[in-house]
Amino acid sequence: MSLEIKTSSIEPIRQSYAYIERRFGNKPATRYQEVSFDIQAETNFHYRPLWKPEKTLNDKTHTAIVMQDWYAFKDPRQFYYGTYVQHRARLQDTAEANFNFFEKRQLAVHISDEVRTKVISLFIPFRHLEQIANLHMMSGSAYGYGTVLTQACIYAAMDRLGMAQYISRVGLALDGGTGESLAPAKQAWMQDPVWQGLRKLCEQSLTEQDYFKLFLLQNLVIDSFMTELVYTQFDQWLADHQARDLAMLTEFMHEALTDLRKWSDSVLKTAAAESIENKRLLSQWLAEYLTEVKAAFTPWAEKALASDAIDIAEQKLLEHSKKIGIDLEQVAQA
């Protein structure tokens, strides 16, 4: 008696869900595709939003930007909840290790009083700016259209909350955990003329109803100035004044901002490439906000850095915006 073993392959009747198949064809889908595309409700709503009765739930007209397919804003990082949490957990583990090392080795004692005072008055108040950034991105999550965009916005909002907390932790690391550095930092934010332009910018931005305009304000304009002025030039000033160890405590912000830019650039580039009207509108918003944000950061830059710091930051912003298809020349042609 002989035993013959054979293998046979069974083809599944369908490779994926119907809504995924309609978009990507009958083939296996990634987890990102399954949880991100075409899952936002579009019909059969029971009521209009009580806070905005002129709109419907998941209304496309919360922004002046017009897209043929709102799911074109694919996240190049392909973050859904699981992958996002795993990635940020690794960043947080590194950040916690850096703070523990800084505190265990008592590196704060090697920082001069001049540097300590400058960090408390000119860096710690940025935690308030990050809290506003959190609200900006919450707006995109609440009023945006298409899960690929709204889920990425809520992840970005949580990143900004984390950055605000880590900036507060820098202050605690400098004062030995007593919290004595946070009170003068808040006082500076509330009363120091250096910060009042930024305070005004934050308060006025919260009245803006177009979430995509806020998206551009935060991710292109404000973050460009923050990256260049705070996390590049001010970071170098700290290194030049024997405070390089503080760079360990701001590494989370460096990594998070770099990661966020990969996503936000792709969103803005996709919107600008959709139509000439979108590109012109984005360019108009950039022109409007560039003047306001530069004026808001100028007092801070003049006190914290060299006289040409703000102009360098502006030039880098304009160069970067041109690369993603948003050009002030579009405003002149309009």
C-alpha cells in the first residue's frame, strides 16, 4: 500500500473587502488601506450638526480647498493606530532614556546661569505654542474629510501635546523637578513683549474656521520658523555656550517635526497639484500668514539670536514651499 501526499492551493473567493476592491482592485490589501480608505460615512445622516446647522456631518465645505478625491491625501508613512503607536513608543523610549541620563548624571549643574535664564525665558514658553498647535491639528481631525487625512491629523495633534509636555520637562530637568522654572516661563509668555506677537497669533488663529488654512499655517509656516529658529539656530547657540547636553532633551521634538513634515508636505503638495485654483489659494494663504508669522517671531529672534536669523528662516521657508508647489508668484499672477 502506498501513500501519496499532494498539495493543492485554494484560491480565495475574494481578496479583500468590497469597498477596498472598488478602489484598488481584487488583490490583497495592506492593513493601512483596510482601515483608512473609504470608511468615512457619506450618506444617511440623521441630523445636521447643532453647532453648525448650515453644514452636514462630514461636510467637504469646511475648507475652500476642492478635491476630486479626498482620499488622495495618502500618508507616505502609512500610519494607522497600531503603526503610529509603535513608532512613537520608540521615540518616547529614547526621550525618556535621554532625560534619565541627563538627570542621573546631574548635567544641569554644568549649565551656566546665563544659559539657564535664557532657556527658561526664551524656550520653555514654546510649550504654550505647542498646545495651540495641538488645537490646530484637532481642527483638521474634527472638520477634515477623508479618514486618511483626519486620522493623521489626530496623530499630529497628539505629537504636539507630547512636545508641549517635553518642553515642560526641560524646565523641570533644569530646576531639579521643583517646577520653579515653569512659573517665570508662564509669566514671560503672559507679559514679556518678546512673546506678545506669538500670543496674538495663537489667539487669532483659533477663530479661523477653515481647517486646511490652519493646516498650512501650522505645518508649513509656523513649523518652518520653529525648525530653523528654535531647533537649529537656538540649538547651535546652546552648543556654543557649553550647553550641548540640552540637545538630548529636545531630540523628541527634532524627530517628531521631521516625521510630521514628511506627511504635511505630501498633503500640501497633493492639494496644490490638484488644480490651479487650489495652488493659487494656498499661495494666497502663505502670503497672508508669512507676514504675520514673521512679525510674531521677530521680537523673539532679535533677543535670542543674531540680527539676520529671522530673514534666514523666511528664505528657507520660501525655498521649501516652492519645492512642494506653493509659490508666492501665484499671488502676483492672480
